[in-house]
Amino acid sequence: MKFSLCNEVLKQMPFEAQCRAAAALGYDALEVAPFTLAADPMAIGDAQARAFGRMARDHGIEISGLHWLLVAPAGLSIVSADAALRQRTTAVMQRLVELCALMGGRYLVHGSPKQRSVPPGDTQAAALERARECLAAAARSAQQCGVVYCIEPLSTTETDLLNTVAQAVELVQAIASPAFKTMIDCSAAGQVEAEDVPALMRRWMPTGHIAHVQVNDPNRRGPGQGEMRFAPILATVREMQDSGHYEGIVAVEPFDYVPDGMGSAARAIGYLRGLEEAAGARHG
């Protein structure tokens, strides 16, 4: 199983140092938040994007994909009643798709809760329809670039639009693009889903709608630093991989870094590799 580290965990370091550290810890890839590469990711040119990809490969890892897409530039929204703002936001999403492909990434994770929450006085239906238009445009760009654009279900504490995998799948089916899918974030799922994460995976991965998994605890720390049990989750990912229902990587995405960014990243990969080794010993 391959593991990616969400790079904002190490954002205080230059990107090359992030690559070196992630490789030394035992990660296979970095999942990159564009705002960590430039104050305005739209200023990243094609050559620079390719250079980031080479930098990762030179250290024996890859850039698996992008996430935290709409943090910068500021003021973006896929649900605003302002059509010009939505158009600008869509252009950012489409450029990020291009940058992902240039860096060698395979997917983008669209979380960005503030930029998709229902505007005051508006309706869920209206906000969702506006979001659908923006995401469909991003999906068209993703298909052209050979990557997958994933809408991320997030907890109700973060946003009031698209909170469950079932809701996200409805949108995936409505957009009906092979380049538009959804994903499972363990922290969010642990907070809002009726099923546990392994059951959620077994329900939805065989449909082909799940393209990515992020591992983190509902307490927003790294895997192994809370109550969620990750041995059954990794076992289910492996089961889905073996049956051909999941081909993606597993990304480590803590938000609360304990004891700090590097310590959180180190503890997470040690814990996950240990679970893998224990599972191998049981089945060997």
C-alpha cells in the first residue's frame, strides 16, 4: 500500500526539504496544497510546476495529487450568486487541474468548505446547482488533462453543503464524467456518517465512484492519535485493492499536529506501516 503525506504538515520547510523529509520518513508521495507553493498559485508557471514534480522524483517520491484547492487566491466561491466570481473561481479550478497534471499528480481533492457553504439567505438547492456548474467545468478540464477531480464530503461543522458520501455520489452521477468522482476522508466520515469507515468503503468503492482516501482521526489528529481504529480501515482498503475496486493512494491528513508537524508525520507513517506489517504477519 502506498501512502502520501499532505504537505502542509511540513509547510514551514522549503518544498525540496519537504520532499527529502517525506521520503526519509517512508512516505511514497506528497499530496500538495497549492497555497504552500505560492501565495497565489495562479502565478505558478508550467515550467515551475514541472520542476516541483522533478524535485519530488529526485528524492524518490512523487506528487500524488493536490488538495485544499481554493484557499488562495482569496475570495473564491463556487456557490456565490455573483456569476463573475464563480467564473473566476472556475478558472482557478481549471488551472489547478493543469498544474496537477504538470506536476505528475493524478487527482485533485476539492474540500474548501468556506468556498462552498450556502450563502446567507440562499437555498441549498440554488447553491448546489451553482456548485454543480463549476465542478462540471473542472471535470471537463480534468478529463482533458488525464486526472480525476474529487469532491470531498466534509463534516457539518465545516460546511452545510455535501456532507456525506451518498450526497457526493448523487452529484457525481449528475455530472456523469469519468474524471469526476468523490472520496472518503476518515475524520469527516467518522463525524457524520451512519456507517463506520470500512462499511462505507465496502458500500461505495465497488461502484467506482471513490477515487481517494484520506486517513485522519475524527479528533483531527493523525491516524493512531485518537479513538478511530485504522487496522480495519487499512484491511478494507487492501480488500478493495485486491478486488480491483480501489486503485488510489492513501493520504495522511492531520489538522492538529501533535507534538508538531514532523512528529505527527513520523508517528502516522510508523503507525500505518506497523499495521501493515502486523496484517502481513497474520496472513503470512
